[in-house]
Amino acid sequence: MIVFCIAIGLPSLLQAEEKQPAHRTNSTIADSADIQRIEVYSTRTRVHRNILPLTLSVVTRSQIENSSESSLLPVLSQQVPGLFVTQKGVTGFGVSTDAAGAVNVRGVGGGNQVLILLDGQPQWAGIFGHALPDMYVASDAERVEVIRGPGSLIYGSNAMGGVVNVITRKPETDGSQTRARVLFGSYNTQKYLLNNGYRHGRFSSFVSINHDRTDGHRPDSRFRITNGYANLGYELSEHYKLTGNLSLADIHNQNPGEIDDPILDNIMDILRGSASVALENTHATHDGALRLFYNWGHHKIDDGYSPGDQPRNDLFRSNDHHLGAMLYQTFRPFQGNRITGGIDYKNWGGHAWYIYRDGSPRSDLVDRTIHETAAYLSLQQDIAKLLTLSAGVRYEHNSRFGGVWVPQAGFSFRPTETTTLRGSFSKGFRSPNIREMYMFPPQNPDLEPENMLNYDLTFAQTFWGGRLSTELTAFFIDGRNLIETVRTNGRPTNLNTGKFINKGIEFDLHYRADKDLSVDANYSYLSTSRPLLAAPRHKAFAGATYTPGRFTLNVNLQVVSRLYTRLPSADESAAIQNNYTLLGARVAYHFGPLERGLNLFVKGENLTAARYTINYGFPMPRALVFGGVDLTF
């Protein structure tokens, strides 16, 4: 495939190269410049970032591209302060016991406390409630907006700790562009990509397919995934647009177990799908959308057995769903005023059971469905172009536990064009999932929603005409009613007993040194009232991109300190913390014009071969090297 791509593309690319200037415009610099004024969409009101009271990070297309990652979440773990993603291998996260891919924001996120969206559409499994991290493909994302703190006012349950909104790619100009990429690397890791963006008149489309596979760095740790994605749009008129998307993922994963407690034949075969259709409207004084969505999954899991034991007789099966409708509209009745109202309906649940190798009748675990209905109202008012005040409230009713009120308020003060001070108060909550209420011995159908109150204050400053953007945030979180498994009369039971207080600071920096050099850096400090998994005390990242002519050079350094991989337990097992530093680099050379051409690249991860662990019992691989070809035509 590599030889074929070079053979068909290189002659014409070399001819086009002669007509190109020696230097190309650096898209990384263009994306990072004056980041405070980037227009964001995650509040369902299209506004500039600097007038929002919320703490929100934007990861741009070029930052995603320069990583050469196929999965999106590791990029976010580097680029967003206060956000951390668990990992356990070369590539792939898996599901079920020992799975990685948990997203934590400010120490909140275990289970399903951080909501992941695909173009505003909620993404989580109907039975277990968690997101599916292997479904989020880097090549499909135009940008990612991360709300660091509760997003429950707009998105309801599961947005307790934060929101990750993946905004997919959509062609903006007429024509067709196709991209193919092949990557090979350590442990027989192979990654293939093919996508096409097309636009003609009122019609647009973006279609992609990705296939990743690896033998893994440990025995019995193979992983394979094929992702397909399609996004179609048609402009019905100047004011109305119809869009639809479909995402599919076929996953095969083998879990080797903890290094000191290995498992044989713990094999998972997963088919996940997600689809939505939306009618969007845009007018001078109002805009909004009606969106219908449906997520589904089919899981086949062999829980495996310990060496020396017999294979298990039982095999886990489940089908789950998550469907809903979202209607929202923003009105601008007069200058500087925005009123957003919305109604949401969600239906989630599924069926789980065991089948048996010896032919015994299957045994049902659960067959449940939950309904949620909500309405919300949010108001924003600009005052003299210096101050924006906002407030909102949501009421959500759940068919199992009743209703909950969600308030939010904040301000954004801009004394100069380069200075912004913003603060917010917000409540987040999470509904108990079906597993916690109805499955396995700790089940408790009387659980109530978890909730937390978040306070944060941010100072943002740009210098030198936007070439340097900085942001410093302080936050305080008071969490209550957390669901924990405790022993009651000698039996484990899920109860609303947990409390925590998290506080800390976050710093973010984007610097355009000159036309060829840009720097991104961030740091977060987290203090917790109790030990928490996957919530490092210190997390720092620095990356630089240098583009001399047709070369692109990236180097990055990530430091993680005081990360709990195991908590102290009732059987007096000692807590385990981990500290590590990771060095990565990427070198690419471009043939042909800027938007269409051939890239040859090589990248390395953990180049110092550091020994470290994120998920307890799953040591991460040491130095990894990958190389590949990227062709756009």
C-alpha cells in the first residue's frame, strides 16, 4: 500500500512542489493565535470563548493532526489541563473489568461522571453508563471543546464533572479531498486510515474508515478495531440545514489481566453504533436545532480463567440502547442579549444475560429501561461590551428516582481587549446507572443521583497581538451523595455515602514565537480530601512545533506526579502511587502543495523508556516507534 500511494502520487506532487513557495503557512500557529476569540458551540449558543463564564478548553485540528494518533483521548490528556485519561497498552482501551479509557476532569470522572458528545449527541452505553473510548477517532474530529467543570445545565446527567464535545469534520468549500494513511510500529502495531470530504453546492459529506491492530506488549493483549463514520449535510435554504451522521465500531480485545494475576481467554467482541439526524436553523435573531439520536451496542464477553483452572462455563451477553430527542433554540431579542431554552428526552437501558457452554438454559441479569425528561433555560446579557452576566436552571425528571434542579450562574469581565476575568458557580449531577441499581451483588434500586457544586475563577491574558495567550484558573469542588460499595450486614451494597472536596489550579499557554515555531504548555495541580484513582496531584505538558520549510518537527514532554494506581482497602492493602515523565517526538516531510500532498513521518513515544503504570497491574510499554505515509489528494 505504501509503494502504491507513492507511485500514484509522487510524480505529480513533485511537479506541484516546484510551483510552491519555500515556506508554508503554519496552521498550528493560525489555530493557536488569539485562542480567546475562538467561536465555541458547546453551550448551544455560538459565542466567542472569551465571553463565556465557563472554563473551556479548545483542542484544534492541527494539534490533533500533529500527534499522528488514531485515538482522540490520548491527545486530550496531553493538551487539556486538569483532564487525565487512563491507558494500559500500545493502543486500544477495551471494556469490562480492567478496561482503560476513563476520563477524569479535576479528579471527577470515575464510571460515567464526564459526558462525551459527538456533535452535541450524548455517547454512553445504556446499561453500564460509561462512554466507549475506542469509538472516538482523531481523523474524524475538526476540534474538541472541553468544559472543565459541570455541564449539567445544558446536558443533564453524566455531565457532573465535565463535558467533552467532539465536533466532527465538515467540508466548507466545493470540491473533493481524499486522504489515506498507513502506519506501522512496535509490537506489530498497524493503523490504516481512508477518508473523503466532498462538497457541491448545498450538499456536503465526510466519510472515513479506520482500522487499528496490535499484538500488544504483553502476551494475550491483542487488540483490533475497525471504525466507520459518515456525516451528510444538505442546506434546504438559506436558513435551514438537514444533517445526519452514522458511526460504527467493531472491536476485538483480549485482556491479559494484572501482571501478577494473569487471565487466559478473557476475550471481548463488541459492536457499537451511533446515529443522529438534525434539522438546524439559523436566522439573524435566533438559531437552534431539533436533533434525534440513537446509540446501541452488542457485547460478547468471555471473562476468562486463571492459569491452572478450567475455562468458565458462563459467557456474558448484552444488548443496550440509548435514544433521545433534543430541541433547543437561542433568541437574541436585543443587542447583547441571548436566551436559550431547550427540552430533552432520553431513554436508556438494555438486556444482559449469561449463556452456558454445557447447554444449560440462559440466566437473565437485567432487562430495564429508564426514561428522563428535562427542560432548561439560560440567559446571557452583555453590558457595555465589558461585562457578560449569565444564569440558568434545569429541571430533569427520571422515571426511577424523580426530579432534580440544576442551577448555574457566572460572569465574564473584559476590562481591555486582551484581559478577561471570569467566574462561575455550577451544579453537576449523575444518575445511577442500571448496573449499580440492578446488576451483581452490590445492586441497590434505591440509589439517588450523585451531585457536586463547582466554583471557579479564571484570569486570561493575551500579549503581543495575540501571539501569546495565557490562562490561570482556580477551582473548588464540593461533592456529595457519591455511590460507593460498602459492607452492610456482611454483604457489599451500593450506597450514597461518599463525599469529597477537590481544589486546585490550572494553567494553559499558547505561544507563537515566529512564523515557524509555536509552543503549547499546560499545568494542573489537584488537592483532594481523599485518595482518588486516575487523579494525579501534578500534571504538566509542554510541546513545540517547528516548521522549517517542508519539515515539521514536534517534540513534547509530559510529567505526571502522585498518581494513585491503587487505593488503600479494607484488607489493609497499601495504596500505590506512581510518578513518570514521558518524552515524545515526531518528524515529517511534506511533498507537494499545502492542502494536498504526501507526508512521510516517523514518531516515537516514551523515548526514554520510562517504567510506569496507570491502571494497576498493567505496566505500560517502554519506548515505542512508528513510521508511516500520509497522502492527501
